[in-house]
Amino acid sequence: MERRLSAYTGCLLGLAAGDGLGHGPGRLNGFLPASGYTQMAAYGCNGLLLGLTWGQMTGAMAPPVGYIAMALQEWADRQTVRSAPIRCWISRSDRMDYRRCPEPEVLDVLLGRALGTMEDHASALTGPGALMAAASVGLFFDPERLPRKEIQRLGAEAAALTHGDPGAFLSGAAMAHIVSRIVWDGESDFAKLSGEAGAMLRRRFGREYHQVQEICTQLKKMRTLARWRKPGREEALRQIGGGTAAQVLCGALYCCITAPKNVEAAIAQAAGWSPAGAAVTGALLGAARGEEALPETWREELECEAVLRELAEDLFRGCPMMKGSKVFDIEWDAKYDSADL
């Protein structure tokens, strides 16, 4: 299936819409400004595009997780003292120049001496913030850049920068896989995608992490609740839970399965359950249905709409320049000049 720019735009705008509703007054208009979830995803995208540009212009891209780390640390610094050198062009936008973070512990990690890895944890955080940079990893997928298995691992690595609990960073791997399948392959069967994600976790990480089985059990329970539609959605989401990354991913998938064509209803349902869940639901359904499925009034009220649209288009099109090529894109270079990385 041919890729669509609308899927990339829908993913980021849907995430921001769910984020705004989840942290807003609980109605379908009058958004409060989006929280740090949107910003974390946006900075993850910007970091990956910096890395892509560096790799194509020099022929030697460093491990992509390092670029995500750099971008998230810039975001964290601007949430506090704002003294970091600006490498991400989105830092220059007044639409991203707001101080807000739904998980303050994440800032503590990002402002610390060293970030975490899957092997050497910087924290024991379990929260849903682990899913946000992983969403940007899914949007970054292109088989000519990184094979799918590397995207899956990168999703886990991106989450592990801040969230050291294996259940959290393994959920990041699942999130990256699902987003990549939606935007690249056009897959929109969320029950199928959740099963795929569980199988991928067992195959790739099952021998090393016993938490894989816990996540797979949660995914299976979610599919059972969605299939039988009993109890009602509110009670089902309560049973799924909303405190950890794995629970939020499962709950968002539940909302996508039970209302796959009614994006407004699905995100509104999630917003009453979990702010992070609304953001993830918006990202997944926005990617699957395209930005046109999001109510126009929602899109118009997003404070960072133009920034997210530009990031989505850049991820979709990729860096137009390459080492040895005569092509030079002055606008791209102005945004992603990586000479000082």
C-alpha cells in the first residue's frame, strides 16, 4: 500500500489533540495547551531528522538513539533554565516555547549526568512518557534507513533513555512497531497489530526479559475485553489500568479497536480515562485514518499545528541531500544543519 503524508500528519496531530483533550477541560472544544507528551514526540522527531541529515551528508550516522537523547535533553533544559545551545529548529518556534511536563521525574532523568540504556538503567520509571519518543521512532521507519527489527529496538532504546523499567521500554518497542506498520504498510486492524506486537516482543526480547509475558498477557486481556464489549468501555478501561506504559498502550489499543472509524469518540473516551492514553489513541487512530479524520475544529485549535505538520512532512519525504550529490536544499539545511553535532 502506498504511503500517505496524511498518515504522518494525522499521527502527530492526533497525538497533540488527544494530549490537549486529556489535559483539558474534558470537552471536545476549548483545548488547554498540549502537555509535554506532544513536545517529547516532536523533539524525538527533530532529533532523528538531525541524525538522518548528518548520516546522509557525511556517510556515517551515529546510533540514532543518541540524536533522540540530545533532542530530549535540549527540551528538558528549556523546560528549566533554557541555557542549552539550540540544535533543534523547533526550539525556535514560540509554539513550542512553553514549560510543561506531565511526568516531572522524566525531567530529573534528562537533566542528570547520564541517560539510561536497556542494560544500564537511569531510573525505575514505568510511566507512559516512555511511549512518546517511541512514536517518533515508528514514524522514522524506512527500510532504506533502518530495517524493521532495528526500529523495534530503537523504540525500546528511546524509551529506556528515561524509563528504566523493562515493561516501559518494551512497550516502547511495541509502540514503534505498531506506528511503523500503520504509516508504512497501511495496516489498520488494531487487534491484528496488537497480536503482532506481542509476537514481536516474545521473539525479540522474550528470552531476556520476563516482563514480555506480562505485557502479552495484558494485550490478550485487552483483546478479550474489546471482542466481547463487556463490561462497558469505562469499566473495561478501569480494568486495563492507566498508570504504566504497558497499561496505557493496551488501553489506547482498546479504544482503537472498539471505535476504529469514530476518531472523535475514541479519543474522547480515552481522554476521560488517561491523558497519556488519549495522546496515544490520537496518534494511532490519526495515523490509521489520516488527518482528515480529525475534526477540523480540533486541528485549528492546536497550538503547535504548523510545527507538527512540518515535522510530519520532513519525516515523510526524508532528507533530500546526500554526500556527493549536487542537490542542496537551503530550507532543509537551515533546519537540520548538523555541522556542530
